[in-house]
Amino acid sequence: MNNEKQIENLIQIYFECMYESSADKVHSAFHANAKITGYLEDGLEQMSVTDFANFVESQVPSPKEKGAAIRLDILSIEIAGNTAIARVRDDYLGMTFLDTLSLLKEGDKWSIYNKLFHVEGPSS
């Protein structure tokens, strides 16, 4: 499988972690040292992978169990050797996010090394 397809699969796992409220999938998608950072209404949020996994897991019932609409648009993927940047737009918890994902390949495995998020507004 080529790098772009591997990254697309990783982004799908990333989306599923939130949609299914799965801490295991968070840990599968993110590098152990990753940071999740961005602005919400109450200001700057900065989380470790464990913090993010706990937050995602706390969303019960999950968006999937609630029958929430699925929205995941991969806007771009740029690969440079064993690093890459992906921009994705997704709906989560009633908001539309524009995420910039920094990716790192170690051995044969890609992981999300950092996530910067921007809330574009309420999801439609």
C-alpha cells in the first residue's frame, strides 16, 4: 500500500475514534508524544494524547450511537519523505472543525504527531 493510501486509512481511524468515542482508536491513530491544540469558545485548548483519548471516550452515547451525520472531507495530503501534512474538515459534537494533522512515519507505520484544530462554526 502506498503512503497516500496509508495516510487516508489513518485519517479514517482518526475520524472513527471520535465518531465511536473510542480511546483505543485515539491511541492507534496518534503518536504517543502528540499534542492536540486549538481554540474553542472558552480559549486555547492543549491536550496530550491521553487527555484527548479520555475526552473522546467520555462522549457517551457516542456520535455513532446517536446516529449523527458523518462528515469527513480530506482536503489535502502533502508527503515529504517520512513526514506529511493533511488538512481535513469534519463535524464533531455539533461543530465543524478544520484540522491540520502533522504526520510522521516510523518504520512502516504512519501516526498523527500533532493536531491543530480550528472551529469553523456549528455543523450543518
